[in-house]
Amino acid sequence: MNAMLSKGWFKKRPQFGTRFLTDPRQVFQHNAWDNVEWSAEQEQAAQKKVQENSQPLPAEKQEEFDNRANEYWNDFYTIHENRFFKDRHWLFTEFPELAPQQKPPQEAEENLINGEDVPSTHNDAVFPGASASYRILEVGCGVGNTVFPILKTNNDPGLFVYCCDFSSTAVDLVKSNPEYDPSCCHAFVHDMSDASAEYPIPDHSLDVIVLIFVLSALHPQKMQNSINRLARLLKPGGVLLLRDYGRYDMAQLRFKKGRCLSDNFYVRGDGTRVYFFTQDELHDLFSSAGLEKVQNLVDRRLQVNRGKQLTMYRVWVQCKYRKVLLPPQNQDCLYGETENIRAEP
């Protein structure tokens, strides 16, 4: 299996957006259709449905869900363990940055911006994956359904993968997986909504950060600081990859009254929370963190249950944003910021 994956199995998988429904009578011929156009009536009906169920819960109830978020996610993974999830091999088609890369030797690229050294923010301390030439971090790794396909598929000897989750139960499940190898992977517990919490990785050291259906679990007021913090971890030229829930996704329209926390932000029956994004909202978050757009698209898919003759409209947003390469005149600013960080006790 590993050999099949490393030889490019993922390349044969078609990208999203390649199967179109041109004849409505053929809707049950496949399990899913891409780039499904919504009619004006359908859009209006979705807006009405959201407005009907948009009365927010009392502030004290919202605070309870915020304070107990860790408990709810631990319960979620305790109940489901690794039975609820499927490995995400589609990631390598949508995000080829996760596949094997042709990278220059580490000595030629480590801590470089436009050919100049960038001072380390870890005071030259050793950190997991310090000798790697290509580093990927997944935030919100769950039980490893992204991490383990990356490790199986990407045979780059210079690769090191970091993965973290808010839930200690999820991280324990990752570490107990027989495929977990500390020599090329480091799993740790981390609350990305706490922008002051330290990552075990220096700033300016990551090539790729992956956010798959995780940013939506944060309180909207904490999202910007969380993205700002992640952007600092990226090397200049590094990319942040995201796929998450879009506005008027089927999951949003299914929420009943008494589940709304604020506009487009809801609590599920198990206590976990979810936000539904627009493209513009995500663009504002990433551009405000100093990242430039590579991709920002809506994936509107019609999923079909052929056995029950049911149709389900899904809406996801997929983004790639790159950390800007600094012009030479701005490098002094970066050095100054880094020195200030290093000088803190």
C-alpha cells in the first residue's frame, strides 16, 4: 500500500470541480456533482432558513460552551475514537504542497529571506524536526486522518510533520497509532485559540500549515489572533491551506432554534461549535495576517444518496494563502521584531 501511494496513486484522483450535472434527470447516476449552481430561489430559501433560527442563546449559556469546549471535544473523541473518520487522500490532489517536494538542501534555505539570515526566535535551541528540510504543521489533527496519509504518501526523507489538537484524547489516539513515528512526526496538545500559547516550533520555520475543518470550531472573535500567530510560524513563501464550512452548507440549514450562538455560529448537540464562512471573511482574516491569496474558492457540491433517493447540498470554502517574501528594505523590521522577541525574559 505504501509503495502504491508513494508512486503517485493520488495523482489519478480527479480534482474537485470536474463532474457537472447538465441533465437533472441524471442526478442519481453518481454519488456527487461538482460546482452546482444555486437558483435565486434556493439562495433566498437558505437565507430565510438561517434567519429563522438566528436568535442567539443567552450570554451565560454561550460562556458555558466556551469554557467547556475542551471537555466537549475530549468527549467527542472518546466516543468516536478513530471509527468516525476516513483518511483524506483527496488532499494531495487539492493541495499538492503536501506531496513530495523538490527542495534545496536545508543548509541552503534554512532561515533565509531573500538570501539573508533570519534570526531564530528559539535562541538556537533544538526543537523536534530541527534537521528537516520540509516541515508541515496540521492544526486540529483529530485522530490523524490527514497526518498519516501524508506520512504514507510523502516519501521525502527531509519531511517532518507536526500535528496538534485541542483535545488531549485525540492526540493520545494519534500517538497510539502503530504508524506514529516520532522520528518524522511530533504530536502535541495545543489550543490554537490562545494566541499567547507557545508552539514547539520556531517562527519562520514551517513550509506548510494545514487547517481542515478546524478554524470553524473557534469563537469568531478569536480567529484573527489565531491566524496572526500561525502566520508567524511560516517561512516567507510558506503556505497556509484551508478547507472549511461555507455559508448555507447543509449542516447550517439543519440547525434548529436554540442552537445559534451568534451570526452563522452554532453549537451542535454534543457541545462542539461550528462557524460557516464566506470567501470574503476568510480573505480578510488571512490578508490581515500578512498573507497573500493564491486560491480562494467555493466548492458547491450536490451529494446523492442513491439508495434513499436523497440529495444534499454541501458548501465548502477552500483557500491557499502564501506568506509574502519581504523586500530587502523591510528585512530590518523583521530583524528588529525578532530581536525584541528574543530579548523577552
